[in-house]
Amino acid sequence: MFFHTSYIRFSWRNPQTYKPTLLWLFISLIFAFLFVLPFYVQWILEIYEKTIPPLLASLLGLLSIASMLFAPKNRRFSIGFFLGVLWFYWVSLGLRYFDMSFLIPLVVIACGIFMGFVFYIGLWCECLMLRFAFLLLLSYLTPFGFDWIVPESVFAYSYIGVDKLSFALVILALWLLFKYKSWWKLGGVICLILALDFGLVDSQRENLPQFKIKLAQSAVSQDFDYRMREAKSIFDTHISDIQKAINEKYDVIILPESAFYVPLDSPYFVYFDTLLEMSHKIIIIAGALREEIHTDGSASYFNSTYKFDKGEVSFYDKVLLVPFGETLPSFLLPLAHTFFQGIGGFSAGRDFGYFDIKGIQFKNAICYEGSNRGFYSDYPQYVIVTSNNAWFVPSIEPILQKNLMKYYARLYGSVIFHATNLSPAAIITPFVNDRLLRANIKN
């Protein structure tokens, strides 16, 4: 019988008594779920337009790290598998728009298997040194350039620091509190106190641009047929949003990534002169497609951000392309035209750039770039991020992205203005509470 009592008789410490029953797998699933619980709680709260309280974020973050620190070693592959599914299932959802929905279960399973092997190695033994090193180094794992495996990001909205030293202190604190008795627990409490970020409350909260910025939040489906069929209506809505911002005396409006999803110099795009004219009344930042024709007649396409300001136009192209979305690994390129039509069709820009907006420098990021450590290497004070999250909703992807941006905002002291499609727009600061102050979000 499948659930024979001898199969479910187990000891927490003795791996020899485990058997791979459904109950055994369910317990592994619980360990994995605890690790991603902060993201799911934040996702639910955001559905109801609530923000996660810092104390709750702190407690959930500690529970998350403890679930991996104390995971039984004989469950390491199954925990990693379920974690990969719960954390990265959304990666497959973009396939819905390329007539490849049948591949979604395979991609989800592949994510699970990959993370299963990662945790099979990383949780090899239940000793502090290996678990300590694994958790600290996990954020440097970037398969095919994908760099969203950052365990420290569970503390993005908490009172706990997000730097490596604070994270190391958290791991040590949990180990001392739960593995040792007597005076060792006091050491754990001290480590936890030292891990707190006392710089979260800052008197310079007013240090934001002294002009009004409107963050547009659109709701456009990623379905290609719909986008082509309703292009005029969608573009008219963006123009209407710009006009409304002008009427409300805003100085700048930021539209999402791919707000205008055609080349702006295309004969089919009839709004270019309108944008130039409106830019005399308001600075317009908008995502659009850019086409570059080569001497041999071939074309390169770029995911770009444009700035319209007093009749002048400038732009920056996306440098960091999304793996398996905007770009493909070289070994898959020969198959791209046959099996992955529409995927990997973008070219990468050369360098990140800054838009000068009323004398203040804003570093430009397009979606995926805003969650990359390298992007923040020069400690930008202000960042504009435009995103199109329609590819992945409904899922926790916008929450993972937001947590990573908050994580980097705290690490590098940046203020991020995030305009979005099909996920909430936000102003993300280095402080514990993101305050809108003089900037506003379109509801």
C-alpha cells in the first residue's frame, strides 16, 4: 500500500528512515514554499493595493533563510526542484505569445530540475560552513546571464540590511539561535541586531527632484493580434495620458517600455509630430521600438527609450537583453528561425546612458536592466526604469522585479522611477518606506 505506515515513519535527523511518498514530497514542498513565502505574501498584499510592513518582511525573510539553512540534506534535490518551480515558473509564460504554450510545462520542469541540482550540491551536508558559503554565493549564480537568483532580496523591504555582511550575520544569527544553547543564543541575538540597517531612516527624504513626475501605468495585453488590431486605440490612450499630465501641470511623464511598439520613424506611426509638439509643454519619456537599416539592406531592431524635450529627440537602446526572450544562447541561434520564431530578435545597445532632465541626470534602464547589479555599478542617484510585464502576468514576476530593484536601491542609494505595463508603477527609494513626495503615480 502506497501510504504504508513504515513509509511515513521518519526522524528529522535520520535520513535513512525517509521514503519518497507523497507525504515526504509534500514536506519538501513546504520547505521550498517557506523560502519564497515573502514574495507570495507581498504579491497578495499588492493585489489589494497594500504594502508589506517592514516588520512582517523582516520576519518572513528570516523564516525564508532558515528554511534553507536547516533543510535536511536528504531532501536537497526535491526542495530545490519545488523551489525552482515556485520561484521561476513565470519564465515560461512568455511562450503563450509565440504559439508554444505546449512547452510551458517542460520549461517549468526544467527550472525545477536545474534548481534541484543546484541545491543538491549546495545543501550537500548539514554543516554551517557549507550552508553559509552556499547561501552567500548563490546570488553569483547567473545561468545564461539570468541573475535573479538573489536570496538577499527577501530582505528588500525589511529592517534588515541587504549587503553581504548583514546577510552573513543573519545566517550566523539563525545558526546560533537554533543550533546552540545557553550563552550562544545571546551571540545570535547580537548578530541579528548588528544585521539591522540603521541607515533606513534618513533625514534627506526630501532629496528628490524639485519637479513633478508622472509615472504612467498602462494595461495593454501582450497578445500580438490584439496589439496590431488595437494599435490606434492604444496609442491614442498614451497621447491622452500625456495631455492629461500637461493639464495637471506635470513637468515630466514616463510611459512604460514598448508603449509605442513600432519604430517611431515608421510611416505607420502618425504620432511623431504630435509628440514633438507636446514636448514643448512636458518632457516625455517613452519606450518604443527602434529600427536601424544597414548598408546591405538588412535591419537591426532595438528595444529603446526615447526622450522628447522641447522638440528635440534622444534615445538609449537596451543593453542587457532578456535571456531566452530578447536574445538566445549562441548554441540555439541556428534553431531560432525554425523553432523559436519571434524570440531572440533584438540587438543589444552599446552603453548605458543618462537622460538630462531639467539639469538632473537620470540613468536609463529598460525592464530587465533595472534588476541587474552591473547597471548600478556607478551608483546612480536617479534611475528611470520602464517595464512591460504583460509577458508574465499573472505571476510573481513583477514582485521579484520590484524586490530586486528595492534591493539595489538600498545597496547603491538610488531612487528609481518605475513606469509599467500591467503591474503597479512605483517610486522605489533606499529607505524602508517608499514615499511619493513630489512625484506622483497615475492610478
